[in-house]
Amino acid sequence: MKKVLTLILAALLVAAFAVPSFAGDKKKVKLAYVEWDCATATTNVLKAVIEERMGYECEIIPVAAAAMWQAVGTGDVDGLATAWLPITHADYLKRVKNKVVDLGPIVSGAKLGWAVPSYVTVDSIADLNKYADKFDDKIIGIDPGAGLMRLSEEAIDKYGLDKFELMEGSGATMTAALSDAIKNNEWVVVTAWSPHWMFGRWDLKYLEDPKKVLGESETINTIVRKGLDKDMPEVYAFLDKFAWKDANQLQMVMAWNQEKGADPYESAKRFIKENKAQVDSWLK
């Protein structure tokens, strides 16, 4: 009797492991991002395609920049699509380069800098100290872990901007301060980047950076953990092919997310519905 039970149990175990994998058994895809407007737009589009078109569950996890890179390096998440290279995130990439795969750009022509409203009569970072009082001695920054903030601290040092304080905050607090200043026709200087919807909403200009401290033109890349191509080849192939047509297309989705009551995931679903041929090309 014991032998019969043992044989039955063995047969059941073999049958259990022989069951084929169905769509419902697919692994969850995990993507990390920083809550910058560009990263939010991109990551939600990735989530929408993965869930609505590919049938996977996708979790998107907002974290600080350093934690985002570390999570991909350790394999705790599958990827990120907001790597500013070759300059801004160079240090982060260096720490994990042997544990990740760079799938290349999703958009080119990305730029970091300091921006002011066009009515401000200063054109160069080198001249800011002369007008510190008009800017209330402040440079309006974003989250402290951002590469832009690290480069901004270097710019303050290299340009000798000892009259200024770099204010920490977030992308949202930065654009709110910019909006308030423009409404009151006040001078303000903010840490800025393109693509960004604010350049479509307001008449802004980048300050010249003769020392090139804040870098020049960059790309935004997708980075994934090593082994994703074997664990989830379909997801890997999609992330490898994903790219915006141009910076304007990304800024369009970012602008949708600024509309009253907007939900970034609903904006992403709108994008994949209105751009079916482009999405199809990512999934071939």
C-alpha cells in the first residue's frame, strides 16, 4: 500500500511540473523610475504596452535616482528607461555596468541646464552673481539625488556663485516656483532639462554654460538587468525596440499629464491607442 501511495504521489508531482505555462502565469515586470515628468510619461507608456498589449502584470516603482540604478544592478527590478547618458548618470552606470545591459537611446537631444524666463536679461551662468539679489539669492532645484543637482553644485563652485543657494525640492516644486515667478514677472533661475513640457507652456531660455559644467546634448536610454533576455525574452525584445519618434512626441505625453485631473496611466493608454502602428513596430 505504501508503494502504491508513493507511486501515485510521484506521478502527481511529475504532472504538476509538466503543466505548460499560460499567460496568467507570466512573471510580473518591475520597472523603477524617478518622478520626473519625462520619466513618469515614459514609464507609464511602457507599463501600458506591457499590460494592455503583452498581457504581463507590470509594477512601476518611484524611487530616488541612486536607488533606481541600484535596484536594476541588484536585479530587484527589471529595468529603467530614464538613464541620462553619457554624462549625467555616468557615475551611477559605472557602479553597476557589469550587472546591467544598456539597450540604447529612447530619445536623443536631451539637455540639462539652468533656465530663466525670456524676459530675464541675463544670458550666461557666468554673469549670475551680478544679479543675485534679483533672483533672491536662490537657484530653484529638484530632488537632491538627481544628477542635475550634483552638476548644479559643481557649477556653483566652478563659476564662483557664492551668493547663491541651491534649493532642494522636486520637479513639481520647481515648476510651481517657476509658474509663480512668471505670473508676477519676477526673476527666477531653475534647474531644467529637455524634453520637458515647461518649454512648451512658457517662453524660457537656457543660460549659456561656457565651462560646459552641465554637459551638452545627451540621450535618454533604457537599462535592464542582466538575464532579462533569458527570463522574459518577449519583454526584453520590446524594451530593446522601444523609442519615441522624437523629443516632441515625449513632450506631448508629458503635456497631457499636466492637464487637470490627468492620470499618467490613462494618458499612456491614450498614446498607445492613437499610435497603434508605432506600438505594433515595438512588438514585432
